[in-house]
Amino acid sequence: MITATGTEMARAFLPARDFTLSKQFYEALGFEKQLDGEVAIFRIGRSSFVLQKHFQKDWAENFMMQLMVDNLDAWWAHIVALDLPKKFGVPAPKAPAMQPWGLRIVYVVDPSGVLWHFAQRRPNVNHDE
């Protein structure tokens, strides 16, 4: 068994049909671009992902990411103000709603078809942190 050292980090590789448009989309949402080259690394809070210049339609449209947030209503106001469908040609985001599994979620689809779950953290639930 390997003992964690505190330096481990896992990052998902997200597809990009249009690399430039996807980078603009994530920056508009508020993600900080930390690297921009053959791939782009984006960070928000303690989380990050790698955006790649690779696209496979059926893979992208079955890919999901979850971002746990403290204030979903503030995120919803921010997302609506961006007018993502007009600026990026994406489907309209889905308003905050409680899901049967107990999380309140906003759904956002990126320009490549990746589905994002912006989810409200529940108080005193460790795996929501």
C-alpha cells in the first residue's frame, strides 16, 4: 500500500472540438488559465483540469464534470449573466434544481458537449468538500 504524501493530484483531460473557443468559455466562467500551449490547464479553487486539442463526439457528449460550490445561487446569477448560448453556441443552462440523489445542481454544457454539474455543497458532508 502506498502512503499518501500530500502532493497527489488527479486531473481530468477534457476534449475540445474548438480549442480556442473552449478556452474562452472556461475563462468566461471564471476558471483561471494556468498554462496555454499544446494543452491548457485551468484551475478554480482547489480543482483543475487539462483541456486538450482532441475531440471525439461520442466521448465528449458522455463526459461529465462536477464542481462543488458554496453558493449555487451566486453561480447561477453569474452563469445567466454570461449568456453562454449566444456567446458560445451552447445549450441554455438548466436552473438550480434539487436532484433525487440529494444535491441541488445547475447544468451547463461546454462548446464540446461536456456536461458540467455545478452542485451546492451540503453542510457537514465531507465528500462534498
